[in-house]
Amino acid sequence: MDQYLRDKHFQQQHAGQCDLLIELSLTHLSYAVIDQLHHRLQILYYSNYSSNNDHKTNILDQLDEHVETHQELKFPFRKTKVSIQSTLFTFIPTELFDHALVKDYAKFVHPTISKNQSILINDISSVGIKNLTVLEDNLQTGLMNHFDQALILNQASPFLTGVNHLVIENEKTSLAINIRSKIVEFALFHSGKLKFYNLFDCIHADELNYFILHLIKELDLNPTQTQVLLAGHIKRNDPHYERIKKYFSNIQFLSVWPLLAQSDLAEQLLPHEFFSLISLNLCE
């Protein structure tokens, strides 16, 4: 189901002081417009198109369609930041990163890089890592045709940056879980430092249960001493929440409200549902 919120005072002439944040995946497209002068949410849009497609969704085709039908995406924004869901990524500690070895790093992500594939390098400075992503099928070129000079990242950058922003002074062990359509992201922080991140295909709550048990074992987590932070499409007492509650008692929902100024529009959101999208605002 599509969701669309817009501040009644927002006009095209205001775009120059706003940033456009876009989140792309095989199942959904969402975007937000943030007034950088006042830190206010001006527009929020979400469309889950997976149910309308019997074949593999082409991310660029979906973006092309939305740009044509949503004229506000063509406004002259101050900056545009795009997050793309991808499993073709790796992390390199910043202190070990060598630009001369970028192609070697990429081979660990995708053994054969073609001339139509781009390698993105994003700095997640808050957690001390370089995020290297291989984009398929000239995706970067297609994005730049719509959004010149856009900052392009994979889904890990906004999620990790946003979570780190909230737990940086937290001495506890924090397991952040982001429930998305057909995937789940996990990020483990201890004493404010990133210890683990990955995403997995996850269709239903039973699969989530399996991944939770796997991480408890592999990461040697003590459930009674682990704080769980939830984001995405999850609500209290739904099947996903019930699986998490089987193992953890300290459960909280992440919130976009510390990242935005108070407004009537922001207050209409479930504060955790669009956490990754709004956290794009922290990425540089």
C-alpha cells in the first residue's frame, strides 16, 4: 500500500534548502524531503510494488516510472542521497583501506567484474569502515541520469550511521534489527563500537527466529544482557516481535524523532518504520 505525506506549505521554490533522500530495493521505493534549514520533514512517500510483479523487479524501471509520475522528484534539491539494497558489498577497516587494492577488494564481493559494473566506495566514518559496493547493470549511470551528483550508497550505510548516532555513548551490547520486505538487517554494537552487520533474505517470522538463534550462538550473545533495537516494518506483538520476545526482554524501538525537528508531519509517522530512510540524512 502506498503512503504519501506532504507539508501543505512546501513548494518547488523551497527545494534549494532541502535534501531528497531515496531508498530503492527490489520490493519498494520510498523517499523523503528534509528541510535542512529547519530540520523538518516536508514529504514522505512509500510504495511497496512487490505484489504487482511476478518477475524480478528492475530497480531502474521502477525509478524511471516514479520520476515520470512524481514531478517533485525533478525539483532542484540541495542534495540527493540514494540508498540501494544490495548484497554485493564488503567492509574494510578505514586504517587498512588502500585505494590501489579496490579491484582486489571487489573480487571478494563479485569474482568477475564486467565493464558495465561500478564500484562504489563510501566512508562510514562514525564506525571506522569503508563500505565497498558493486553495482550491477549500469545502475550508477542510470541514477546519475536522473540525479546528477547524487550520493549513492548501499543499505548498510544509513542503517549503521543512524544506529551508531543513537548508541555511541551506550556501554551496553545492542542488537539492532531492521525488518524490511523480504529481508532483515542485523547490526551488533558493543560499547558504541560496531561488531557485526549483515542482511538476510527473510520472508516470515519463522525464518527470523532461525536467524536470531544463529546469531545468539555465533556471536555468543547473552540475551539477558543484550538490548534489542527495532526498526522497519514491525509492530509490538506482531509475529516478528513475538519471535524476538522469546529470547530478549530488553526491547526498544528506534526512532527518527531525534533526527528531525518536531512537526505535525513527523508526528504522523511510526517513528521506527522509516528509520533507515531518514538516517540517510546523516550520511555524507
